[in-house]
Amino acid sequence: MSAVFLLIVAALLETGGDAVVRLGLHASSTISRIALFGMGGLILFGYGYLVNAPSWDFGRLLGVYIVFFFVIAQIISWIVFDQRPTMQILIGGFLIVAGGIVISYSGGK
């Protein structure tokens, strides 16, 4: 599995797990909350395992991972919570993406 694919899957798991926990916080019944918290916890554990299992340059690849996390988080925020990114978020996101490009082309391992 390529590192980029792993990072995209990890970002999907982390943002998805966070979204499920957020839904649990706002669920109307106790059973729904418990189920959503449990699912969110399992999804977040999957993210933690996936992103830490490979032996890679942790700092460099996690720096690039932040780009995927940011983009996917904005998409989920828009689709699931109907929260469109503001101009400030888009400008900050541009800086995050620019930083990811610098990190990914910085050489090293």
C-alpha cells in the first residue's frame, strides 16, 4: 500500500471517527450516544493503528498527513454538518496545503 493511500485512509478514519463522536454528543437517546461513542472510538483506534504501524519518517509523513486531514475534514464538515468553509478557513487551508507541498518535496527518506 502506498504511503499516500495510507495517509488518505488514515485521514478518512480520523475525520470520520471525530464526526461520529460529534454525532454521539448530540444524539437524543442514551442508547444512540453509547453506540455512536463506541463506533467513534473503534474508528479512531483504527486510525491510530494505521498511521503508526508503518516504519516511516513519522514527522515528515505526518506533516503531509495534515493536508489530507484538513481537506477531508472540510468536506465532512460541509456534507455532514452543513458547515461551509469560510474565506479564513480557505486561506488557512491554502497555507496548510502549501506547507504539505514543501514538506513532501523537502527530500529526506
